[in-house]
Amino acid sequence: MELHHRSGLRSSRALSSKGSYFLWFTVLALISTSLAARITLNGNSDIEYGQGVYPVSACDQWVGIVLTPSEAWSDGYSRVGNIIFQGLDVTRCAKTSIQLHLQEEGTATPMSLFTNLLGGDIGTVVTLIIANGATQATADTSVTLLNPDGTNIGYGDESQRIDYNTTSGNFTVLFSKPIAKMTLVKSIMLESTSTS
């Protein structure tokens, strides 16, 4: 927005005034940005999201796990919106089942991860089924999911689904209605077994 006198000519005072306003606006914007970036969580103590690299014993390999937060809910907390499996070699892990669940500190009970959109079944575990004869070339069609009842739902249903990124080789399990608070996750349990 330009400041003009009624004559249509800009005065040097108007320009310096405009420059001052712009400078103050810029300073305030920078202060606001830096204040927004300084958020203290958990009394300034470390928060562990349980991310890391874990062994998959049935196929003798390591898999990276990344928890991705959802948007913050009305209570101000994000949920575990999806779980990324990095480096899963389906050729080595063909004919296996991989189960993942999250735990809060001080409990062996798995956290509730997701529910369906109608609020019915609650899932406490993510189970990947890797097909017999799976290869990296068929990775996008070789990994399916189980629902909370233990039924193979293929690539997903109204509660959870699995996506495969052909560029990165990562599998991502996404939840339609995630319910596990990110701040409560203290550990990840990853188990694998051979399937018949």
C-alpha cells in the first residue's frame, strides 16, 4: 500500500514513515515466529516417540520405524497418524507376519492405535502379512494387513490401509481414526513369525 498526498506526489516523510511501519511489522513478525518456535513440552524433559531401527528376527534383518503425528485434536495433542516401515526387504521376509504395537511407560499393555470411523473395533496392533514368494519387484502387492479380528483385509478397510512408495521402498500404514497420543508413546514392540 502506498502513501500519497492529495496532490499525488509522495513526500520523503511519507516514504520514511512507510519504511518505519514496514520495519516494525517485520520485527514483530520475526519475534512472533521465534516465540512460536519455542514451545516447552513435558516440563522441558525429553519425549521419546519410540522411533528407531528394530530387528525382524524371522527374516534376519533390521527395519526402521517412524511414527508420524496427526493434526492436533481439540485437546491439543497429536495422535499417531501413521506408521512408516523403512527398509523392509520383502524378499528376505517372504512368508512372515510382522506385528507392531506401541506401549506407554510402565505398562506391558499395548496402546489403542485406531478405531473405525463408526467407533467400533479398536486396534492395538498393526499386523503385516508378507506373501510367500514376495520380491521387491512385487512389494506393492505382496504385503497385506490384518484387522483387529485377525482377518486379512488386503490393502485396507475403513480403519487402516497400507501404501507402498516405489521410490523409497517404504510401507506406510495409515489410520482413518488414530487414537494413540504421540506424547504417551514410550516404546515400540516389533515381533515377527514365519507363516505357513
